[in-house]
Amino acid sequence: MEQGDFFKETMKFIADRTLGKLAKGLRMLGYDTVYYRGDDFHQLIHIARQEGRILVTRNTKLALRRPKDHIITLTENHPSRQLEELIRKGKLSFNDEVPFTRCIPCNGPLEDIPRDQAEGKVPDFIFHQQKDFFHCRRCDKIYWQGSHLGNMQKRVKELLHIKSENRNSGEASRRDQFETISND
Ligand SMILES: [Zn+2]
């Protein structure tokens, strides 16, 4: 199995506490991403191993100490730059991503629900406007093609655009794409 295959098959991430916005961006792109808020690096590494996750960190010492683990050390500060850095380092395969399959706040899987199950749980005008609803199995949040999903979709398209512009140094104009993804 080539290394590329490994990443395709098992591309799941865990992001350290400094990478909350990047974690949300990865979820938006459909990647199963745990955001680790603690400061215990042993636990961080433990979870990564247990769950077969690629560890994304800004701590430069981690990769040196754990050469066998899948650790990506990012040097960029800004979330969209960090995403570009992941792309540059060949760790993201945009061909495989499945946008809109993850809940952004909680990382739970999204599933289609019958329209009538959304009734009363979303604003009436939304219910009457929209045909398709999705539901997070973990936190119960409901998404639809309108506002929520629409905004997500727009950002993901922008992110995919980074890919087509490809690994060029990443222009300043793309820096702000993550700006509006709120932190917790
Ligand atoms: Zn959720």
C-alpha cells in the first residue's frame, strides 16, 4: 500500500487546541476531525493512535519525539493558510472529500431526514421553502440547503478553488476565507 492510499483510506484528523478553526474547515470538507482542547500532549497522541487519526499540530517538538506517528506540523498561523499548508504537504486529497457530511460544531455524521421530521424544529418559513433536510445524529442540529448549508457550500467551493489554483504559494486574497468560521 502506498502512503497515498493510507491517507485516502483513513484520512481522519485530530487537531490540537491551537487549531480550532482549521478543525471546523476540515469538518466542512467532510473529514472526520476531532478538536482536542486540552493541553496534555500524551493524551493527544494517545487518541490519535487509538483512533488512527493524523495529528495536526503547531507544536514542533511532537513530530521529533514521535517519528512513527502520523503527525503534521504546521507553521502557518492563519487557518486558510494552514489548510493550504496541508494541501502543499500532500496530506489532503480533495478528490475524496465529501462536503456536508459532518456537523461543523460537533463532528457528528449528517444524515438525510424525511421532510416531515423537520417540521416544528426549523423556522416555519424555512420549512415551507426547503425540500431537503439533514440531521446531525450526535447533537440533533438540523441543516438545510438554504442558509446554513448554503453558507457552508459557498465556503467549501472557495476552498475547492484553492485546490484548482493549486499549490501555488497561496495568494493573500485567499487568506480570509476562514475568517467567518467562528471559534467556539
Ligand atoms: Zn452535531
